[in-house]
Amino acid sequence: MAKNTSTTPADNTATCAFCNRRFPLDRTQCPHCARPQLFPNVRLAEKVGERQKLRDRYQKAQDDCRKRGCEKSLGEFEKACRTSVAVFNCPTQKLFREIANGTDLFEPYHDLERLRLRSERPAGHDWQKLRPQAEVELLGSHQHLDKLHYAALSLDGAGLDSYGGCTVVLRDEMISHRASCFEGNSALIYEKMRDFTGILRSTWDERQTLCAAKVAEKLDKSVPVGNFPGMLLTAGISQDDDDFVEVHVFGTITAETFQSVSVDAASHLRQEKILWKAVKEKLNKRGVVTIDS
């Protein structure tokens, strides 16, 4: 199928590569000829305005690094980020429910919210309201609120423990065509700014450019390559303090989408170890690498 990348900066429509008629970016098929289209998050990242914004910030980062004498470090960091992977963290109980004892489909955020009982006002951030609001801003409509999975870019396979003790690395070949990248935690950015106008997004294939533009100010000419993973993904004391490039994966994922799953065996409670044993058995049968770190 021909790839559709024709978008205009002034609107949220694209041109169907088959019938040559325009349709809204949030559609997963052309309303005129009914042929399948690219994923909405990817099409939005491919908009002329978004790509220009990315190029402008990247050029600014290059100019700044050149002035500070760390252009070589920027190039090395960008090169490293071409091999970055998408990871997410979750509790062992979630993997057990969905992989070892569930329906096989991994639940997105909104399915989990529908299962939770709300008997009191939420403490801190009201994710039940905040996340859907941010997704509407991200995708331009409410059409696909239950279709996004969230991950983070990682250079060494490490994730963010604040989201759970299991770290899942996703297979590039299963997500690259339907993944887009975003400059930070979209929900927290939306809570603060209520707008994504100045925030970078990119396709999967251009993630290294976004990473370079985001991290350039932290680089200097003597930074060792071994520091790159912690500069791309920084685990804070809480989710509010985590700093990372967010990955949006559109559509369903299963255990077949996983490349590896690792757990901190030393921190597992007895019950979690029992659950992990069952999960590990199922994952290994699917060819997923499991790691007890």
C-alpha cells in the first residue's frame, strides 16, 4: 500500500494516496474509498508544521553545541539514539492478569481506568480526567482514546520504576510503523500548558532528531558515552520527576509485541515471585527473553 504523507500545516486533513481526496487525520480509513490509512499519531507527526518545528529546534541545538564546542558529543548522542528502544514499566500483577491468566491483549490506560473503583477523590494528579484530555489534544479528537499505549525511549533497556517493577522492551519491527515520539510526559505537559504548540513530536524513524534537540543543552564536549542512557531517560523520585521521551504506540499489543521483560528479583515479594514464575513460563513459550536482574 502506498504511504500517505501528504498533509498541510493549516489543517488536520490528509490526502488519500488512492482516491486523492482529503480526509480528517484522525481517521484510520479513507471515508471516500474506505481504504486503510496510516495511524493518526504518525500522520500528525508527519505534518509539515510539526516537521518544521523539529528541524528548527534541531538546528538551534546544533548551533548552540557548535558555540560551546560540543558538536561532536551531539553527533555521538544522536547516533546512539538511532538504536533506542521503546520500554514501559508495569506491576507484575498486570503482566500476570494479561499474559499468564488473561485475554492476551495488553490493556491500554483507559481500559484499566474503567476497571478501577473510584470511591474517593484522587490524590495528586487526577489521571482519570487528565490523560483523556491530553490525548484529545495529542490526536486532535476523541476518536481514539482507547487506542494508545505509552512507553519511553531507552538506550540501555532500563525503564522507569515509578510505573512498576517489570520493564518491557517492545520489538522495533512490531511498532516502528505505528509509533510516534513526544518530547516529554504528555499528560503532565498538558496539565501545565494546556497546549502542545511548542512541544516536539516525531515519527519513529526521526526519534534521534527529537532526542538530540531535547537533550543538547545538557551536553558538553567531555560527556562520556556511558552517560547517554541517563541523559535520555532520567528516573526521578516520583513520576512527576521522571524525564523522558514519550512513545505513543497506536493499536493493540500482545506478548508477541514484547522483545524482553526484566524484573528486579531481589525486590519481589513472595507473592510477586509466584506470579512472575507463571508469567515467565508463558513469555518464554512466546520467544520473549526474560531477565531476573
